[in-house]
Amino acid sequence: MLLHKVIDSCLNIVCNAVMSNEIDRKLIADLGGPTKVAELLGLPKVHGVQRVQNWINRGIPPAVKVKYPEYFLVDLIRQSSVQGA
């Protein structure tokens, strides 16, 4: 029984990570791609685009999402404002 719970927990973590990366990939694409996102965030031109490109595979770091909620947490903000109304 314990083994099943551990396996189930591990599968949830993996599936959530994959889904999160897919959501992040779509967010970056919807915002105009890595170059545009790097510009929006004011990242340096030299490494900023590569940094955002890495997020497509690795996911957008949570700290970046929190720092720029207007780009990355729009759905969450929208949901909380609808629930609060």
C-alpha cells in the first residue's frame, strides 16, 4: 500500500512538471517567442533570448512568474478576480 502511494506521488510530480512545461511553452509562444519575451522582461540581448529559450524545455522559473505576473500568471489572476467578484 505504501509503495502504491509513493509511486502515485512520483507520477503526479512528473505529470505536473510535463504539463507545466507545456503551459510555459505555450505562454512563451503566445507572447511572441523567446526574443519578444526577453525584450518584454528587459533581459540582456546577449544571453536573454537563450535564457528564455531554455525555459521552453525546462519551464519558466517560479521566481520569474511571480516577478512578472502580468505575463505569466494572467489566468490565475483572472480566476481569482472572478471568484472574488
